[in-house]
Amino acid sequence: MRDEAARCVSCGLCLPHCPTYRQTRTENESPRGRIALMHAMASGNLPLTARLESHLALCLACRNCEVVCPAMVNYGQLIDHGRALIEARRARPLAQRLIRKIAMDTLIARPRHLRAIAHVLRLYQRSGLQWSLRKMRLLALLGLSQWDAKLPLLPAQTKWRPVYPGRAPKRGDVGLFIGCVTSIADGQTLMAAIRVLNTLGYDVHIPPHQACCGALHQHAGELTKAAALMQQNVAAFDTDRLDAIISIASGCGAMLSEYNDCLQDDPRAQIFASKTQDISHFLGDCEWPKEVSLAPLAARIAVHDPCTLKNVLRHEDKPYRLLEKIPAVQLCPLPENDLCCGAAGTYFLTQTEMAEALRNSKLEALKQIVPEVLVTSNIGCALHLVDGIRGMDMNVEVTHPVVLIERQLRINIT
């Protein structure tokens, strides 16, 4: 970590591109400042304090700084290892350890447990219990109202089949990474992706033993646990058979694409990472059969660029290229797409004030565009933006680009 931090030449070109620096104008809330703090901490010249930890915790890990860095500092790797160093040196209170253990290890890392909790939460929403607790203000008394407000309306859970055969003639085999949050909160997008891929002639394989991509553990500084989840996914997907491994959420896709860096001694991880593609990338670049077309859609569509798609995968143009296949559609990039919306994995839950400040600028921009639909390629961004739009007098649907493609899909068999 010290060697990577030493590559920073302190030029400051990253500062105007850092969302937290722009909000605070504080050096320690900039990439340059945080790199200096991490270097000093790793060298033993700066003790670990609550204040130091807060500076690293406020980082979104959006990696805007990497795109403009002339020294090509791998800031994403630095912030992950900086947080790992904190985890190794800091003794968390028992309550925090229990919460992290339940949320990260018992639920996120175990899809079966996560689906069970999703069933319970859906019952809570549909039974009237949620409405009753809100009406009686019990959630506020228990300090749970903020978390309850961010809970999306959960759909019925889908029991995924191992294989979804495509239309003849067969054109290939792809693996579909369903993720943790996406699998319980956005089955609509997963099914849309399957239908489009099947229509184009691809058999879609969903390995039953796949796990969380590891991003939430990785960015929380729990690198060993993240590596175990990565190894589980590498073992689950038959890379020799698959033409590509498709991700729906760009946050997951970004993590999957970096398995080669995280598991450097595993040659299977190198192959896995090389075959990972975002769904918009794959659908936009593959050849479409002549008999498959899209129905026109005369609507204004605002497009949000997730940081992971822009700064890690470097394919922010792919959703636009895919959506341009829809006749009559009007695409409008969301203003300030160069800045993070504030979702950033679990950031919008743990750093609420900063997350909402960053989101507010997006919502103000949305008011100026007045679109019928807002599309984003990341589930975390979608949930965060929906939560903000809920409090506005706007009727804007938030969805994934592939959902629009599936809706407009038209098959003309001649």
C-alpha cells in the first residue's frame, strides 16, 4: 500500500473531480489528502484515530480520481487496503460487530438466508404491518424510520432455473450473475435480460452456487472474506463453456472485472474477469438477428451514468448505444453525470447526510429535464434515486436499460 500511495505526485488534478471535496472544500476529504493519510498510517507515522477513520469512511470510492490521475494511482486498491488496515487495528464495539456479522456474513454472503429475509420483509410490507407501524410512529420511536423509508417494495422471489434455453438457431452460451441485492429486489431486470438474451439465441446459465460478488466486503476492508466469495463465484461458473459472464448491476460487474487483480494467483480468476461484461455492453456489441426489432418509443429518457460503469468498466457509452436501437426515443444524459449520486454500495445507509446532498443535485437536474423514464445500470443507484424521487412531485419511472429494451422487443418471423 505504501508503494502505491507513494506514486501520488500531489498535483491536485483530482480535487475538482472528487464529490466529497467539492462538498466540503477540505483537503482531508480529497483523494490527495486521503492518500497522504493512508501513507502516514501505513508507515506508522500517524496513529489510528476516530477522526482519521472518518475521513476514509466519507470516501465514496467512486474512483473519479483515477480517470484524471496523470500518475495512474490505483486509488480503488488504496482505499480498500486502507480500510482493511483500519479493520485490522481497530476493535469495534460488540454491537457493531454483531450488526456487521449478521448483515455481511449471515445475509449478504449467504443467498439462501438473504432470500428468506426478503420473504419476511415482503410479508411485512404486504400484510399492512408496515403501514400500521408507520401510523403509530413506532418505527420513529425505535429509530428505524429512516431505514424503513429506504426499503424498496420487494417483489415475489423468483426460483431461478439453472438454464434458460434460447431461440433457435443457437448462437452461444452466457452465464448470468444475479448478485445479492439484485436477485431479491430487481428480479424484473434479471428476467428482462434473460428474455432478450434468449430472443437473440443465447442459452442463459444461472449457476446455483454463485454468491455475492464480494464488493461490499472488499470496500468495507474485509478482504479475506471478499476473496472467499470471489473464489466461490469463480468455481461456480464454467468459463470454458461460456462465451461471456453477464452482469446486470454495474457495481457487481466492476468487482467481477477485477477478480484478476484480487486473486492474482488463480488462473481461473484471470479467465473469469476477461469474460465479464455488463449487459448493455454485450447486447450493444453482439449481432442481432434480422427478424428481431424494437418497437418505437416516443419518450424522453434520462440516462444516469453509474460511477462503476464510468470509472471502472469504462463503458458509460454502452447503455446509450443500446437504447439508440429503440426508434423515436429521445436520450438525455443526466446533468452532472460526472459526479457520484451518493449511493456507493452501502454508503447511502452509513453516510446519509453526504449521500443525500449528492443526490439532491441529481434530483434538481431531473426537474429540469422532466423525463418520462430515468434509466440507470446499477441497482444501488436506482434504489437511492427512487428514495429521493418519492419525496418529489414527479412521476418518473426508474428502471434499467434492458427493461426498456425487453418492453420494446418485437419479433417478426418471416
